[in-house]
Amino acid sequence: MPKQQVKSTDEILTILCEAIKSTLDATTGTSLHYSSTFIRTNKTCLRPEIGCFVLFEGGFAGLVAMNFSADAALEIYTKYNLNMGMPEEDLAKHHTSNEVADAMGELMNQCVGKFRQMLKANVGVGVNQTQPKMVALNQAMKLTLEADLERPQYRRVEFKTEGQKFFYLEITLEKVEFIYQAPDNVSVSSQGEESSSSDSDNNESPEEFMKKLGL
């Protein structure tokens, strides 16, 4: 008999958290941690001092936001660039610098790309993503999806850098269950690579993208 495996919203969120951790661990050469307690909320926001967000759609739809304090963003930015061999004296010193925004946007792009690979390996479902957008903020900004999601789920997860700086993942995700009928002689891998041809981003214009968010 086939083995039935079911993954729901919070298990998908766990895959996303693991993707973020493994990507940032590798790119910064440090060890990050995330809370095993997921916070159920009623909205997804960009928050001070740096917010980054991305939309995805395909097998299911959702919105991911990552919110960094200035200290957390600078620590990740600095360790990312030092890990790539950049001299410390050449690094930006303020979180509002374009270099910091560019680096954080690239890291989020890698995190979501890793999530897509792991999602495909775990549940066999693909999603497409938009290009991540970085925003420096001095107050919170609520994000909404134009798509009419059925039973939207909202979650927040706390992350901590090696230097004890905190940042937060927030997500809006339609309520989903993935039911996979695995043959007895087939196991489902928790890791995997998705072909590069499926990694193409949604090339919509910034105006169309912001309209989707109701901004």
C-alpha cells in the first residue's frame, strides 16, 4: 500500500525557515537560529528598520516579508561580504546605504530560491516568485495580497543572528494541505535541486508589483 504523507501550512513554513537558515548560514559563515514557536497573527507587515518582501504563486499563493533591525541587517551584510573576501574598510557603515539594501535583497532572493528547491523536493509542487523588494522604513506598513486567498494564514517567526541580533519572518499563505501518495519503495527527500529552467522570476513591472500589494 502507498504511504500517505500530508504537509500543511506550518510544515511549509518550517521548510521556509530551514531554507532561510541554511542559506544565511552558508553565505555569512555563521550559525543563525529560529524559534520553534510560530506566532499566529492577523496580518503581514513590513517593519522598521529594513523590510524586504516577495510574492510567490503557482501550486499555491503567498507573500513573504523579512524585517530586520539596523543592527541585524548590518551584521548579516558585513559577514556576507567578509565571507566573500571583501576588505572590511570597503564596507558600508549605515543600514540605509544602497550596498546594504542590494545585499539583503540578493540574500532574500537566494533564501526564497532555496525554499522553492526544498518545496519541490518535499511535496513535488512548484511556485514562481517575484523579484524581492527592499524598503528602508521608519514605521510599519501593512501588506495585502490582491489575490482573494481562501482561508489566508498569517504567521511570524523570530530569527536570531550569531551576534544575538533579531529579525523576523512574516508570511501570508493560503491554507493548504499537500497529500502525497508515496510508493513503499520510494522515500521523500528533504533536500533537492530544482532545474534552473524553473527558477525564472516573474518579470512584472514595479508598478504592477506594488499594485498587487495595494500600495
